[in-house]
Amino acid sequence: MISVRKRTWLLVGLALLWSLMPVRVWGVSTSASAAVLMDADTGQVLFDHNGGQRMLIASTTKIMTALVALERASPTDVITVKQEHMTEGSSMYLKPGERVTVEELLYGLLLCSGNDAAEALADGCGGTTSFVRRMNGLAGELGMEDTSFENPSGLDGQAHYSTARDMARLAAYAAGNHTFVRLCSTRSVTIGGRTMTNHNRLLRAVPGCIGMKTGYTRAAGRTLVSAAERDGRRLVAVTLQDGNDWADHAALYDYGFSTYPAKLGASLGQTIQRVQVENGMSATVPLVAADSSGKLLPRRKKRMNPTSEA
């Protein structure tokens, strides 16, 4: 017969094991091979499906390209387009010898997904080798431990990959850059007779969407990184290899903003609401403020004191 003390320790062990088990919250699913929804301000992950899997990311790479370009140059700086900037894939249709501002190139990069714009920016902002090195350096600073950049455009390469979770970290960082947000949230712009229209349909379809970046190659499939803000709260969503990405991002935002509402002034430990769970010890768990900023975490049941006896 098991003693009271042994039974108590067994229950504690089971409680610890339960606390480490992933719990899937009901209410949202995606068609993506990998997907993450993250609170851009706190870094809290609200939804994760294969978020740590290394995958091709296609032109969502250009988020990092834009950020490094903004580090190294002023939007008013001028770059002369070269023949070597002409490359395969999507384009903003630059011409060799054309003198273009960094801002116009950034619009071409983020709205038209121009690979020629990516090459011109990298070459004109310190040289491509140095530029890509900085892309990887910034990734390291942001904790993107499963990311490697090989080029500024996002064309497929053996050493060019990331994860949904890492791309969410990048998107959260980018969402704090006002110039980047102004550029990627622009629906259409005409500069020097060149009209550029944003490929991101979410700008028109999702309330509060502030854009970010689309991507596609045959090998990578459809990739999409986006951000949305409602009631002063910003969320970022990432889907990789997702043929239904527009609808999936809309669903992720509806889930995130409704299930994890902003509760300004919530006190530590305050219960915000209850949500259904799967594979849990109970059918629902309360969401509580993890700190006074309103970050939400599922409340766990109290553990038994291992020194007490019944």
C-alpha cells in the first residue's frame, strides 16, 4: 500500500508533468505547415503550430532587408541602379543607370516585392556581402536562433531559412519601426511616374491591419507575415506553406483579439476570462494577468505541499 507521503509526491510529480504538457486552445486552426500568432508588445505567443520548424520563407525575407537598409541609409539617399541588380523573380522594373531614392526602393521592395530593389538596396548600402552579414547579425540580436539569410531577396537557398516563431520575433521588432510601418502599410504610391500597389490583401480585408510582407516561391509555397493593431494592442501573425493564408491570418487575428483582449490596468493574478482547452485536467482554464501590464497566461492549479501529510 502506498504511503501518504509517497502518494503526495506522486501527485506533485503528476502536477509538474501536466504543467509541462502543451495545451491547445480551442477556437482557431490554419492550413499552414507552420504558424505563429504573437503579441508584438510582450512577445507572448498566443498560437503556435510547428513554430520552431526550419523552412523556406521566400520574400518575407524582405522585412529584414528593409530594416537593415533603414539602419544603413536615409530614405532620401540616392542609389544608382546597375545591371547586376537585375535578377529573377518579382520586380519593380528598375532600369540600369536609373537614380532612385532609398525610399522609392523600399516601396518597391515592400509593395511590389521587387528582387531588383532588394539587390540595389543591399549593394548600395555597404555592398551585398556586408549587407547580408548584417541581416544575420540583427537576426542574432533578436534571438532568431533558427534563421539564416543567404541573400536580400528571399530566393531559395540551402543556407536561407527561418521559422514561423523567428519570423514573428522579426515582425514584432519591425512593428516598432515607424518608418517601416509607414512604408509597408501603404496601399498604393506613385513616385516619378512609377505606380506601386501593395500585394497585401489584408490591408483591405482585416480591421487594423498595418501590412508587413507576402512571399512565394515554388519550393517555399505561400508565405505571409502580417501585423494588426486594435485598441492600442498589436499582434503579428506568420504562416509558412499556406495556400489559404489570407483567411488564416484573418482568423488568427479574430481569435487573438477576442480570446486575449487588452485589459489595461489588470493587476497581477487577476482573472480576465476562461477559455476551453484540450488535453487538460479540466475543460476550461482561466486567463490571468501575469503582470500589471496585462500579459495573459493560463492559471495553473495550486500544487500540493510535498511536506504536508493527510
